[in-house]
Amino acid sequence: MPDAQPDLPWLGRPHTVSAPRRRSPAAVIGVCLGAVAVLVLGLVAIVVLNRSETPLANANFRDTPSSQDLPSQLPGGAGAPASASSPPAETSAPSATGPQKVLKLADHPILQDPNAGLQNRVCTLPTWQSTQAGAEAFFTAASKCLDAAWGPFLEAYHLPFTPPALHFPTGASFETECGTIQVGIATAAYYCENNLYVPFRGLQTDQYGNNPGVYLALFAHEYGHHVQEVAGLMDAAWQKIYEAGQNSPAGLEMSRRKELQAQCFSGMFMGAHVDQGGTISRDMYNKAWNDQETRGDNTSRSHDHGTNAHYASWWRAGATSNRISDCNTFAAPSSEVS
């Protein structure tokens, strides 16, 4: 018998304007020159994101396996594992009578309803300031908006939602259950086992400056890994990766499916909250939209996150439709997750 869908009305709506306005030819030339410069910088500083390591310059986001999303309807990270040869120890499971993770992929209950998405909500964030304190205030507020968006959605499917714990490391490295993480341009954010780390020194604010849309999309990607973790998608994906071999073609493809879904979840959040009267403005949305093309395996020279084109297309799919069924990367053909 198929999993029952929550009987709730569709509360959100898809985003109506898909792409930012095109610039004039002269502006395009300028943007192209700038893109070349950014690409060169990206190639010099290849970013590797572990289980929820999120470099701004490219798309290496890895998630650590754990033990064990509705566009406008309420049903409506990833970090590298500490050991590549064996799964981490199981964490305690929820009570048998309480909410349970569902270890499924393409047939996961949250991915089945074509009308399910995130509610359109107001998200109010402090003005971005490129300082340790400013970044902490911004991401703390953003996490509250993400909790309010994804928490009710997941709870409507009787999944064991709890917000991720936030950490803002200030040293040259920090400890996680996934191992010791070195802070640098390759570590803008990192997710591991219900913990989301944002070291300010890894955000590359000297390059991205006052660009909160880029930082917010980055943070929402990492939070997307938490959605996968809570739902059971993360555990199910890592089981497949371990079975196939982490660096095997099948294992790398499963990693790409996991990462591209987090991209789609990030786009859903941005699309559901832009133009709602809060501080997620059209300018922030447009800059996040354009930034996605700078991230992916073409930039990082890896094979576990998806090409830059797919990295952008899955984010944009979530942003324009706000339908979680459009984020079912696990059901997509291999050609769409290369």
C-alpha cells in the first residue's frame, strides 16, 4: 500500500518570475569578464565541501552519513564520513511510538505529492555585515526562518524534526563527529550529524562582499542536508554509497543525487520567501540565481556534486516551482545528475 499523504491544503505558491532580467550587451561583456576572473579564482582555490562543507567558490558539499520538502503545502550536508570504509556508529533511534525516519529515496513519502511545497512566509533578516558578529546574527536569524519553513512540513509527515545545532567556529580548525575540519576558502559551511557549522573565515567575504543572497542560498543548501537527515533520505543515500563504494561510478552518482537535491531544497526556500514583505528581496534572489552557475564539479574538478549546469538547474527548479516532487533527484535519469 502506498504511503498515505497528509490531508492538508496547498498553502504556498510557485515563484512566478523564473529568471532575472537580462542585461544589455555591454553589461553582458562586463559580466563575462568578471565571470572569467571568478572562474580563475575558483580553479586556484578548489573548494571541497564535506558532508556539509559548503565553499562559496564551488560546489563541493559533502554529507556525513548518520545512524539511522512541500512547495507551498505543509505536507505539504552533509560532510564527509570520518571513515570512507565503513559507516559511522548508529545513533539512538526515535521512540517506537514516536515519529520515525523513513529510509527511502525516490519513493520517500515527502517526494510523492505533486502539489506539496513550502508555505510562502515572511523572513526577516538583519542587514548583512561582513564581520564575525554580523554573520552570526544573519545566519541565526536565517536558521529560524528555515526551521519555520521545514519544521511544520516534516512534522506533517510524522518525521522526527528538530532544528540543527548552529556553531560558528573561529579557530583554524574545528572538531565534529565527522572528524577535524580545517577552516579555509574551501570551508564556508559544514553539516554533520544534526550540527551546522559556519566558520566566518571560510565565507570569502573579501570576494563576495555585501552579497547576502549568495550566503543565504549557501546556508539553505546546508540546511537542505538537515532536511534529508531528518527525513531519512540521508541515511538511505549513504547506505547505497557504502554498498557501491564511495568512489565508484554508482557511489559518486548517488552522492550527486544527494547534493543536487540539497540544491533544489535551497531553491525552494528562496522561492517561497522572496517578495513576501520580508528582507529576502528580488535582488538577493537574482544574485543567488546567477551565482549557482559558478558552482559544481566543473569548478571543483570533482565528480560528486554535479556539473555546474546541473547544480544551477536543480536549484532553479526548486526556486521556480516550489514543489518538492520537482526535487526528486533520486528518480531522475542519470543524464540529469551527471
